[in-house]
Amino acid sequence: MNPLFLNALVWHIFLGIAAIIIFAGLPLLLRGKKLNTGLLKVYSFIGFFGFVGSWITGGYYYSFYYGKAIKGGILAGTTPWVHEILMESKEHVFLFLPFLAFVVLVIVNFFSKELVTNAKLRMNLILLSVAIVTLGIVITLCGFAISGSVVGKH
Amino acid sequence: MSGKLKLTEGIILGSIAAVVFVVAITIVAELAAPLKGWLKNTFYHHWIGKSLIAVIVFAGFSVLAFAIPHKASLEGINRLLLVLVALVLLGALVIFGFFSYETFLK
Amino acid sequence: MDLRTFITIAHITGTVLGVGATTFVEVFYLRFLRDGKIDPLENDILKVFYQIIRLGLVILVFSGFGYLVMWRLNFLGPVVFFSDRFLAKITVILVLLTVAFAINFRLVNHRVGSAITIVSWYGAMILGIWRKIPYPYYAIISVYAILTIVAYFVLRYLESRASAKHK
């Protein structure tokens, strides 16, 4: 693996995890009696750009390296379903996340005052963040299984 | 304020459209080889094609929903957010279910 | 300092913060209960510990992924990724994250949350240190579940003892 693909893989993981942690923290900020809207905005920016960064770097690694160097080995190994189910699902479900993160970013930045007064909006934003974190964790677990199925040097 | 409300409703509708598109193209491209082939030939990799078209679908629906005259409200945004969350979870289940079916049951 | 050493230091720091703060939050909670109530100052002290626990969890998760990246780049494969110890540790961390969220939104009562949190933190630490643990996944998780139930009853006993001193 050349340094470009190595960096793409590492940044894909790092940015994705950072975004998931940020979106796990967002409901905690929204839950309090006094909303820290400034911090909410910072979180929503980091979360969105984390997923976009993870999308680009992961996409580059997946499209230009994984198919040629990794996929065949997993399919020929003892757990081909790791690619057939987990990788195939992961790569497509991931596409939801940047859009969802963008919705959070827009609402937090456009309606920071309304978030203080409108409990329903706050609750729905918490639900959306929890959905993002849940999908993020499921995708991460798929990533564990895929990384664990890679054998031999490429 | 009404501009922000309309734009936000548009963006949520655009996201709903993108989610539905991703689920649909994922399944259809697996079942119809020519479509997957076209995505691959046009965009180098089928996944890049799906990603780019999803962004176009999102932007198109967002602009369309913003441009069509209607009365936007926070209530409307709350309703759309619930629809988005439900569709996202359902969409993820459909994708995992589809690939599980293709692998183990077909 | 090489990357592996840095990740190890971070992982141990996260664990120390998590295990330490979880232990002290229980000790102080029981201590504060002696007068039958948690007053605002005591609540503020407990909040500091909860923040340290969250910080520990974030450091633990990030450094944990550091390990995973190194394993992936060194092609350690199924032997490490699908080992009973690693799968058990992932399970424990996922339970810990879920319960941390549930506690923050008051979806579980304090005693249940505390029992799961304290056993999970010690469980994660033990699984991290005991690298050649000879037991299968199901045995490890069964022991974890049993210890959580035991911890619940121990906490219940200690809380009732602390409250009795007030009465």
C-alpha cells in the first residue's frame, strides 16, 4: 500500500470516529437547561466536515485500492460474507451520513434561538443525532470485521 | 425567517430524496447489471457514480422544494425530521437485508 | 517516542481516568448520601467526575482505534480482530457507551447505571491487561453479566447502609 492509500485509510477512520463522537456529544449539549449554542455550532461544523472528509478519503481508498488489492482476498477467504454483506452495506449506508450531518448543521446554525424555546425541535434533533451515531457505530463495527478479514501483505 | 424555514425544509426534503435514491440505486444496480456497468463506465467506479448522483439529487430536490411557493413552519420541519429519521433507519435495514438475502438466501 | 508507545500511553491514560473517576464517583455518592440527600455542591462535585469519565471514554475510544489501525496495517487479521478477548472488549465498550447515554437521558435508574458502568470500566481494564485470557467469548460475557448483577446488589446494600446512618 503506498503512502497515499495508507493516509486515506487512516484519515477515513480518524475523521469518521471524530464525527461519530461529536454527534454522540451533541445530544448531551441539547439536553441541558441552558443551551450552549456556540458550542453546538462548533460541534455541528466538526461533525459535518468530519463525515465529508471521511467520505472523500474512504471513497478514494475504496474506489482505487480496496477493489484491486483487498476484495479478492476476502472473497477467497473463510468469511466472504464480510465483503458481500458488510462491506456492500457499509459503503452504501455511509452515504446517508453527510446529508444527515448537513441537516443538523443547518438547523443548529439557522435556529439556535428556536432550539432554546422549542422542545420538540430539540427532541427531533436529538433523535437525528442518535440515528447518526447508531448508523455510525454499525458502520464502524462492519469496518472492524472488514479489517479483521484482511490477511497477507498487499 | 421564512426564507430560513423554507430553505431548511428544502434541505430536509433533499436529504429524504437522497436517502431514498441511495437505497433504490443500490438495489436496482445489483439487480440490473447494465446500470451498474453504466455507473462504472461513466464514473470509473459505481460507488463514485452513486455518491455524485446522490449529491445532485439532494441539491436538485433542495432547490426545487425551496423554489416551489409554500408556507414553511417549524412544525413542518419537525414533521420532516421525524420522516427523515424513520426513512434513514428503514433504508439501512433494507440495504443490510437486501445484501444478506443476496448472499445467504438467493 | 514511536506511535505505538504514544497510543499505549493514551490508552492507559483513558482507562485510568475512566476506572478512577467511576470508582470515586461511587465512593463520593455513597459518602454524600449519608445525610440523606445530594445537595447542589455535592452534585457539582459528582458532575466533575462524570466529565472526567466522558473524557476517559473519548481517549479510550480514539486510542483504541489507533491500535486497530496498527493491527490493520500490520495485517494481523482474524487472529487478533476476531479473538474472544477483543470481541468481549468491544461488547463491554459498546455497553458502556450505551449506558453512558442512557444515564445522561435518565433512561435507566442511577443504581442500574452505576453497576453496569463500574463493572464495564473494570472489565475493559482487565480485558486490556489480560492478553492471554484463556476463556471463550460467551464465558467472558457471562461472567461480566453475573458481576454486573452482583454489583447492583452490593450498591443497593451500600446505599441502604449509607441512608440508614442518616435515619
